[in-house]
Amino acid sequence: MEWSQVRALVGQGRGKRLELLAERSAPRRIAEALAALANAEGGHVLIGGALQGQELTGLQDPQATLDRAMDAILLCQPPLIVPLPELVTNNDSSECLVLLQVPEGLPNVYAVEGRYLVRDDTAGGNRPLAPQELKRLLIQRGRLSYEAQEADGATADDLDWERVRRYGERVGLLPGFTLEQVLQRRGCWAGGANCPTIAGVLLFGRLPERFVRSSEIIAVRYAGPRMSDRFVREDIRGPLPDQIQRAEAFVLSNMRRGTRLEGLERIEQLEYPEQAVREAIVNAVAHRDYSVSGEGIRLLMFSDRLEIYSPGRLPGHVTLENILEERYSRNEIIVQVLADMGYIERLGYGMDRMFALLDADGLPSPDLQETANGFQVTLYGHRELLDVDADDDGREQDGRRRDWQRSGLNPRQRLVLAYLDDHEQITNREYQTLCPDVSPETLRRDLAELVRQGLLLKIGSKRATYYVLR
């Protein structure tokens, strides 16, 4: 690094990714700075002759400082593999400083004499990692498998053993092994503790959410291109295979449908390719970080896109740039069992398949985004199916009303749809208020026909029934 670049770093002062140390700093102090940066996002350690405020003076004994820096690197456990310390000299004054670089994305969690530190400006520099923080960091960097840990408080009674039996038959482990042995061979049963693992309750549990908080999918369909107070929502819980099926059913039941001509044949056209949706959902379920509590997978349908967000950043060495070529699984047990069940290919993981399916259907590639705490996939469907103009409130206007006119609906049914353009829902009683001179049975048939045509969605049963726009 050039002297001007080093001075620019110094000018920034102490920060999240920079530690300034004086020449007299002991190897242990330097090692702690290196480990704290390595356990965060990487950065630089800069050593000068003396620290005066936020400024470093030149070194008195550069070679001795270099030696102490090398000793400091060796104090980190496991071994910290970083570029060798660099002596940076000002050609104008012969003033020099020692610079150590800590790359981001290192594969381990580092300690100095048994202490795990992390860089944290809000705490005034470096601080010890709390036990839960250390555990989470070990999981994030692949040093500890969350899914393989014992499910705290879970017992054999919390598993659906009929589901386990069907799985054992599918993979050919029955009748040679007991059901517990089937699970143990797949990492779903902790033999020593005689209880299911986290993966076990997620895949085969009766109520997985009791032991893994936020292990759910929140599915919402909005009427327009942005969030509003008009929506249909389903909270999807239960074993992961069931979640995949229910999430897929939610999207299929809420997506638009049209037709296209191939020669003289009229073919149904879905807003999104069914298999691409399935791949996106399976990837979110298989690869999310289940150690993150407080939020589940979010599946949000808008009038122009489908967003699927899963907690946890991309695992291991996978990045947005290499995601189609590299293979790394945060949840090896879950991935393998879902592969056994036919949901995914063990080595494919589906991302490249999703791209291919969308391309084959004439749709743009999905938008991939890594957020501060998660990963989001956005699919864009066939907009020609919508024939919709949306206003600033997300309400679909003239295009949809033209569809209503073309669909052969009677005036009462068009009145229902117009009413729902300004209201969140409608009940049978409200419909009777709109049409007081029409028999309840006729109005019931009106609503049933709107549901059959896919214009309305019926929610609830008996007196709690209401209807919303699909």
C-alpha cells in the first residue's frame, strides 16, 4: 500500500475496520486487534511510533515492530492466515509505519489465549463475544452445525413416527433398521441423548415451531405493486416438506392465468412457471439459517413480481457472483433428506435450474439480493397476463374493469368487484345490502361463480365467510 493510502486510513481515525496501535503495543495486544477484526468484517491494524489523539508518528525501531507483528499473528488460534506485515515508508521523510491487513470472509472464528473478541465501535473498540454471538458466528462460518444439535426439550413423542416410517421405506432402510436408527443415520436423531436433532424436528416433528422459533413461511398476496391494507395472508407452519407443498399451493392459487395460441391450439399460460416457483421455495426452505429467530421466510406476491426472502446471508464461499457455479450447503442434513424425498437434486440445489426455467418461458432472470441479514429472490412474471394499470395506492383500475366487462359477468357481479376496488372484503350480508331485491340464493350463486372464475377468493366458512379479490 502506498504512503498516501496509509495516511488516508489514518485520517479516518479509529473505525469499524481500522485499529491504530502505538509501537510499544505488546504482541498480545496486536493479536487481539487482529482476531477482533477477523471475527467481524476484516480491516487493517496500523502500528506507529506513538499514538497522539488520532495520529500516529513514525516508528523508532521498524524491524522490532515487524517482529512483534509476526509474533502477534502466531498467537491467534486457529492460525490466522493473513498477508505478511508490510512496512510502509514515506519517501520524503523516511517516516514509516507497519500495516497489517485482515481480509474479510475468513473461514474460522479466532481467539487469543482463549478469549474471543469482535470489533464493535458502539462498545468503544473490541469486546468479548457473548456466548450466543460466538455460537452464531461458529454456525455462520461452518464451524458448528446448528441443524445437527439436539433439539432442546424435544422427545420421541414430538416426532411423527408414521412420517418417519414412510421415509425409511422410501430410502430403503427398512426393515433392516429401527426408526430411531433410520433417523440417526440421516443426522435427525442424537443417539447419545436419545432425542431428535434440530433437523429431525424440522423435517419430522409434529410441531417444529415449538423448538425452532420462526421456522415458518409467511405468505402474503397484495392487490397492487406495493404493500397495502388489502391482502390475503397464510402463516405456513409444520414439517418442512409440508411447508413446501402449502407455499407452492398458495402461489398457484393466487397467481394470474391467461392463454396463448400455439398454432390453432389455445394453451393456458401461468403468470410464473410452476417449476421455477417450486425451485425458489425449496431453495429458501433448504438453505435458510434456522438459528436466526424472530423472522421466518417471507413469500410476498405483488401485481408485478414475487419476492421470497429467507433469513441468513449466503453460506460459506457462495457469493452473488458465483452462485450458479459454486455449491455449499448450510444445512447438509435438511438438504439430503429433502433430496431423498424428491424435492431437490443433492448436487444441483436448483438455482441454475430456476434460471433455465424462467429463460425457457421467455421471462427475465430472477433478481438476487443479499441483505444485511438475509437473501432475497425476486421473480418477474408475464405482465401481458395482467392487463392492469395500478394507481399510487396499488389499486388496479381500468385494465381490470375492462376484463370484468369482457368476462360476461352480470351487473350484480360487476357491482361486487367495483365494491372490492374500494373495500378490503365483502360478506354475504354486505352483498345483500347492495342488492336488497335479489334472493339470497341468487346472490350466493353469483359469489360462487366469481370464485369459480378465479376473480374472488373465499375465506372462512359458514357465518365467518368473506370474499376478497384474487
